[in-house]
Amino acid sequence: MSFTIAIDGPAAAGKGTISRAVSEHYGFAHLDTGLLYRAVGAKMLDGVAPVDAAQNLQPEDLARTDLRGPEIAQAASKVAVIGEVRLALVDFQRAFARRVGGAVLDGRDIGTVICPRADAKLFVTASAEVRAKRRFMELAAKGLADSLDEVLADVKARDDRDINRAESPLKPADDAVLIDTSELSIEAAIAAAIAAIEARR
Ligand code: DC
């Protein structure tokens, strides 16, 4: 049996944490689709043309340890506006979504474009200020922090690019359940996600 859960939303809204918790709760496989765009963005920074990078992505490209940094996040958001890059990544994501045993995919366009018929769809969001603060704390813990103002500017730049691009822009699917995590603890956000998914099972 396959059961597909689509979790979309802007950067640092809590999608990753919720997706990992949901996949563990149900014993489903999890794909962080942002990692695909980050791997392509990293290759672009290495001098590879983004479309070539997307069409020839290898498992070891996804295993790079530097993919979480802020520079690669911006590069990911830049390559993600290119239609041919997105197209090159579609089949892999759809095949993952159909896995027997269930799958959780998180990203920007999972519920709208990659898996429009997903069994459950969540759109996880939070205010830009709250998201910037969370991202700042994460980066600070890794010794990668800029100032909070710079992180907020980065979050807003990425939101702007992700929301306003022509191809597969970031937006909630009509049938997605919205979860605003601005005022929620991690535990409460995970509980809200599981309750929304249970309503579809
Ligand atoms: O989720 P993330 O922060 O790792 O994503 C990095 C960038 O990749 C994001 O700013 C836009 C792009 N992305 C996308 O366009 N579509 C997805 N499904 C996932 C990520």
C-alpha cells in the first residue's frame, strides 16, 4: 500500500522537523526535496551549469556535508526558478512518493505540482520574523551565524523568489491544511500535523 503525505511551506517554518517526526510516527520514508535543489545549487557554485547538474545528479551529490549553509540555500532558490532544472527532478520525486509502505515529501510544490493527488497535504508556515529567529539560532549553534538582520533579509529574499517565480511557485494547494507554527511548540506543531493526517486516513 502507498500513502503519500505532501508537506510544503517557506524556509524555516518547521517543515523539516514536522516531516521527520511524521515519517517516524508512521514508519514512512522521507524525502527532503530541498536537498535536491541545494545539491544543484552547490554544483552551480562549483561552476557546473544548473540544468546539467540537475540532469546528472548522483547520490553522492546529496551526501555533501555543506548543503545546509546559507550560501547554498540562496543558490538553491536561484536554480529552482529554472524550469528545466525542476523538470529534471520531477520523476525521481514522483517515484519516491509512490513507494510501497508510504512516503513523506517536504518542499515548496509537492502538494501543487509533484503530488497533486497526495493522500494528505499540509502547508506549514510562520511569520518571517519567527522563521529568521529560528534559522539564526540553528546557524549560531553551528558557528555559521550572520546577524539576525542578515538572516531575516535572506529569509525574505528566498520567500520572494520562491513565491514569485513562474514555475511551480510556493503556494498552498487548495486542499492543504494550514499549520501556522509561529506560536506553537515543536510538540504542538507535530501533534497538529498528525491530527490533520489522521483526518485523511
Ligand atoms: O527547503 P529548503 O530550504 O532546503 O529549500 C532550498 C530551496 O530550494 C528553496 O528556497 C526553494 C527550492 N525548493 C523548491 O523550489 N522546491 C522544492 N520542492 C524544494 C525546494
